Amino acid sequence: MIEKIKAALAAENIGVWYVTETSSRSAETFFVRKNMDLKRTTSLTDYSVDVFRELERDGARLLGSSSVPVYPGESVEEIRAALRGAFYAASFAANPYFELMEGKGEPRVPSKSAFADMDVERMAKVMGDALFAPDTERDVFINSAEIFAVERSTRVLNSRGVDVSWDTREVRGELVAQCPAPRDVETYQGFAYREPDTEALSELTRQVLRRTRDRAEAVKAPRAGKYTVILTGDHVRELLDYYVSRASAGAVYQRYSDYRAGMDVQGGDTVGDRLTIELTAAEPYDREGIRLRDRALMENGVLRTVHGGVRFSRYLGIEPTGSYRAIRVPTGSTPLEELKAGPCLQPVTFSDFQMDPMSGHFAGEIRLAYLFDGRTVTPVTGGSVNGNILEAQKNMRFSRERYVSSTYDGPLAVSLPDVAVAGE
């Protein structure tokens, strides 16, 4: 199929292009309570072609682009018609000219995950057993769950010689826990793992069940005011995404961000923990065929890398690092129990938690939080958290405990002082 696409590109005189081939096999299991309701396997191969068109307007050299899917089994003539339309559309999406990534044919990179020793059915079974292992109570239980085990092979090639391919493995899914009394409540939780970390998934289930029971007993919102707020798990990852987004070449080039290498982006006179973030290569290449490697984004609050794909990196005159989706952060020195020793609020479930990379504002409506007054712990529900990382970053403290997911390896918790909480 690749050769058929290349022949169609040549026939249409399209000289600048990317082709991406993605083949995947998955085992998908759906549960109602502990009973498997449906099981299926899928096998798919998808092709995507990005075509580029060189243009000149008012003496400026430009490059337009457009993307089109190509389906297995299509004839060369059908592919040519699709590419012809995309090439025409590219003339309406012109940007300053840049050179695509240059490369050569590279050997396929196999998956290094321990999942690679299993087929997808086994992957789903192992993680499914871990998911349901803590589901042993009658008053709170998993009422439904979905597990998707995926093995994927990706190949990227372009008109400048790039030809790379790699394999990945992942198990992702979601569960819904229910506690019918004293109030009937449900808690949704998603998950994704690149390694068979059965202990982590079981612990996640255990926490979700416990929090669902606590939410059923919570009857009031916290009192409105300023709190030391403790975020945990995926919410810490979303908070730190502020720095990842601000350090992207696209944000810097478009002047949404003033970040530059060597800049102290956390600010001076830090009272809390200085922040170090490492971009980690969850896959060996990105979708432009750029070889990914682990690299420092920040060290002790100082920016080390402006990162991004080919286009914006070329515009800035910096090395294209590629597009990353995973980070690693060193843990702090303070145990979580010590972070919770004084009066504080620990939201653990939001209806939706969001971080705005433009303003640094973060917010979320509270489904469940724990209110600590230094002596007792009270589950509360309702109200919302509203803060700004630019105001909190000098006083952030990270937990000694670690949390790992498919895109994050870092502290389980972060403590943020003087965060506004709307409530009673």
C-alpha cells in the first residue's frame, strides 16, 4: 500500500509529503459488575498522507499543507483523486516556508515494554484481574468497566528520506464505581499503563472504591475561603502541563509565551520545592519521524529546553526536539501525611479539572474532597477550587510518594497554599 501511495504522489507531481501507516491489534473487554458483557478483538491498518505545496505571495516563500486519509484497498486512481483534492486545499493553508525533517531508513524499533512478551488477550486478562482484585465489598463496587489492550506498529516516511517504524504496547480503560447508600453516587476513573503495573492499578481501584463510599456520606460543601490545597495523581500532571505547554516552540513563536532557555520560569525567592521536569520518550519517534530522547525541560526552576516539532522549531532556529506526551518529575522530600498535618483541603475527585496554559489559572468543581483541620478529617462535596500557578509556584511542595501513569512519573501530591475555594 505504501508503494501505491508513493506512485500516486509521483503521478500527481507532489514532491513534498509525509505518509503515516498505523497498524494495530486490540483486545477490548466490557464488564457489567464482574461479569464480562462483551469481548472483541480488532485489527486495523490506517494510512494518513500530509501533502505540502510550495507557494509564493508578495515575494514571500510559503508552504501550504493538507492531510487526507487513504484506505486499504483503494486503487491508485482513487488515491490520486484524494491527493489531488488535498494538494488543492493546501494552497489555502499557507504558512512561512520551512524544510521538512531529513533522514534515512532506520531499523524498526521493537517495544521495550514488559507487555511485549504478551499477546493482547493476555494483556487485557492480566490488567483486568488487577482491576477487579480489590472489588470485594457489598456496599461499594465496580458497576462497569472497559479495558482496551493495544499493540501498535507505526511507520513514518517522508519525501526527504525519513523512514522510521516502531512498536508500542498499552493498556487503557475506565471504571465506574457505585455506592448506593446513604446516597446513590458513582465515580468515573480512567487509566492508562505502558507497563503491566498490576499493583498500581489495584491500588487505583482501591482508592476509587474508598472515595466513592466517602462521597456517598459527604453532605456539605467546604466553607468558602482560602485554603492550602493538596492535589494528587493525574491532577498534578495536569497542573505541571502549564510549564510543558509554555515551553513549546509553537507557544514561543506565536508569542503566547515569553519562555527562553536559561530563564528562571519558577521565579526567584522560592520558599517551596524547586521544580525539575524531564521530557521522556514514551515512543522512540514522534509523528514527524524525529528521534525522541529523554531531555531536561526544567532544572531547579530554570528552563533548559524549548521543545517542539519541525515547523515552529525551524521558525525559531532551534533543534526540532519532537513532540512529547510524557514527563518525569523528581519526588519531593515531604511525606504526604506531613503535607496534610495542618489545616488543608485535599480534592480527590472533580467534575472537570482544567489548567489554562495561557493564564496559569486552574479550576475544578469538587465532587469529593477531604477537609483536614489538624485533628479530624471530613469528606465534603460541592464548591470549586480556583487558583493560579503563577501565584502558587514559589510555595509548591511535593510529596515523597510517587505516582506513575502512561504520561507521568512523579510526585503523588503537591501542596499549594492560599488557593481560593468557593463553597458554603
